[in-house]
Amino acid sequence: MITFTIKAEWDEEARVWYVADSNVPGLSTEAPTAEALLEKLKVMLPELLELNDGHEYACVPFELIAHRSAQANHCH
């Protein structure tokens, strides 16, 4: 079985984590924390994959890669 890869990034202005890239067709979502995004994906992925190909998925392995850039205090 394929392991799906979801790359998430932080949107500082909107203050949410969002799906920036994935190998799941049509996946687009956001959440206020990386943990909330992870929980949301656990529900969404099987549903979205079923809509995409008509098969029911009991188990969908995936990897969430979260990326966030920041600066330490006193940067010039």
C-alpha cells in the first residue's frame, strides 16, 4: 500500500497550517495547529480517496511534513 505524503506550511498572516503539497489528488485544507491538521487529515484522506477512485479505504498510511520558518529575537 502506498504511503501518502502531505507537506504543510504555516501561513503567518492567516495563522493556520495548510496543505502546501501532497500526492493526494484534490487535497486542500487548513487548521490552526499542526496537531489539528493531523487529526483532520485522518478523517479526510479516506473520504477523499474514496471520492477519487470509488474504493473504500479502511487504512490510509500518510506522512505529514510540517515546515515553519522563524527568526530568533534580536535579528538584524
